[in-house]
Amino acid sequence: MNGPNKSVMICGLTALTAILSASFGCGGNGGDDTGSQDVIQEVFEDSLADTAGDISTDEGGGEAISLDKPAGIALAGAWTDAWGTTHDITSGLWLQDYSGTLSSFEILIWNNGPSVGGAGWAVARNSDDNQYSAGLFSRFDWTTKDGTTYFCNTAWDKATSDEAIAVQPADASDPANSGCGGFGWTGLTAVEPPAPEALPTDTRPMDLVVEAPGASGEGTGDPRNAVNGVRGGGALTGGTDVYSISAVTGSFLVLALDGFSIGNGPGAELVVFENPFNYGDGGVFMDQTIVQVSRDGITWVSFPFDFTAEDETSYSTDPAYWDGFAGVTPVIFNQDIDPNADPFNAETAGGDAFDLDRLDQDDPDAAAVARHGFRFVRLLPARTVLNPDTEQAFVSDPISNGPDIDGIYVRYAVEN
């Protein structure tokens, strides 16, 4: 499902204060998310726009977006250096934490190299909240030599991104000792994630609505219905305690587990409960939903999805053809009826489970999520997304008006 492996990617601009609010304000680090909802909305709307490539007409829903994208920045992941700074890097954000002092850099363009001097590079806008050179532009070069990854903050105070791009690359010939402003480059050590067997196995419902554009706040337009527990209607009827995502481009739902990240453990890490139900003729009424995860709320990674019917321009009520979508399996789990039921037991709970090990390991951003886990889940109506096999929006049930989300359960949660 991924696009060509291009080495250069240019991202849209987002506000750095908003990025930090989305990444930390609704977590367990003392932030107050109540005052940041407006800027969070801006971040996630920009983020959705950044993922959109080619467009196609979606009947009744506007323009369908393409989720194909180039592979991410090669440094995606979590790192530490010899000075005690941690570096959390995605294709949208380079976040540095030195003894609790945060420096944030919104990545605008990168080249995975090699460039002149033998290093990849990225240019970023410094956060307005950074202690030094706030609001200016930085350039980072990186290289790997003798098994060690190094980076050099080649520029940090340029007035424009073009000036930062034009800076002479750092000399990568001897990064351990020289080449970075008269000093050696900074060595990076990959952070080891918790061992899968050490992760907590208790199951939890996602309990925080991060973004729900277009929500009315009433009835099935209230996104809180997606975080107040799962109350499935069984195999023959859909649930009613749901949040309905409009089947129009630009509608989506972002949820999180407040104060926690989800690690990669054995089997599935999350189950999405929508409200499919069985037709009398053996088919299933479905509102197919694409599931994405993110470490920072900016850079999104899609679980692989594919409509495998022979004729992909004709809708099918057979769930076997809808591989990798949520909104396909009826929901049996109802916490009011059996609060001790296991939401990850597919036979007794239903729902659609997703395993981080299915993510595309050739994409550095996806590989980083598979290694370090995620904080945010985004749900998109499939009918608003381009089917890469037809270059048209995914077909949908004629009476479908968008996914109805009952909730998301996760396991392997660790405190941020």
C-alpha cells in the first residue's frame, strides 16, 4: 500500500506549539489538554492534508485522498546520545529531551542520502518554545560509520528553510572525531523497547478523544460514545452507543489512552469495535474503516488494507474480501452484559484486531512504530480513500453513511 521509495519528502507546515500540545498535553506528563483543543484540531487537520496525494471524486463524500506516501526519514525511532539527551524522531518531528528541557523541530524536508559529504540530511523549523533560536530554521546531517549512527546539528539559526538547505553539509569522513563545526559528530544509540514478555497484558479501552472534526456533540454525533465502553449489539444488529464518523473527506476520529503508549507485544495490540451485523442472506453490513497509528500525532502509519474482490468497482458484502479493514466483523462484546469478557477473544468478542507486526518494515516510520509502539489511533472512512488498484474511492454499501465507532480496546500499555 506504500508509495515509491523516494528519498526526498516535503511536508506541510504545522504550528510547533500545537504539535507539542498534541504530543504531550493530553498525556501523563502534567499537560492540560483542555486549553489546547483548538491547536490540536489544527495539527490533525494539517496532518490529514499532509497524507493526501492524488484525489478522485467520491460520490456524496467529496474528494477521496490517497494514503500512499514515500518511505519516511531514515532516522525514525528513539535514540539517546552520550550527553544524556533523548531523541524521538518521526518524519514530522525531531524531539529532544535533555533532563526535562524539551527542544522541538518540525521537519519540513529530508533526504535519506547520501548527499555531498556522504550523509543524509533534514531541515526543520525550530519551535517557538525552544530555549535557543526559537522560530528559526535548523539543518541536521547524519551518517553511519563503523556501525555507529552520528548526527551533526549543522545549522540552527537560519532565517529561512532555503538558507538551511543551502548550508554546506558536515564533513562525514571521520564523524567520531571531527567534521561538525570543529568537533566530532554526536553518536546516537538506539533505545531498546521493553521486551514483549515484560509488557502489561491487561486490556484497556481508549479513553481520550483527541480529534473528531465535524462532531455535533449530540446523539451519535457525540465522540464521547467512542470512549465510554463497548456495548455491541451482537451478530444480527448494530450497536447504538456509537460515534458516527461522517462519510465525507476530512472526517476522521483520533483516540488515545490518556497518559499511556501502546507497546508491541505478542499478537494484536488493539481491537476496533464498529457495528457491522449479519444480513439474512449470509452477507454482512459493513462500514469499512482504515486504521492508522502514530507516535506523535503528526506522522501516521496505516495498517495494510486491500479489497481483494475480482471486480473492485463492485461492492461486496462478503467480509473475506476486505482484508485489513475495521468495521468488518460484528461486535459481540458488551461490557454491560459481561464486564469480564476478553475483548481480544475474537470468537466471543468480535471486532477487528490489528497487530503492529503487520506494518511495512521497509518504511522507517512504520518500523519505528512496530519497534516502539504508538500513542494515537486514527480512523478514516474507507469510502473517502483512494483504492490504489482502481484509482477511485473504495466502493461502499449503498446505505452506508460512515463508520459507527463503539470503541477501541488496547493492551501492552506503558506509562509515558
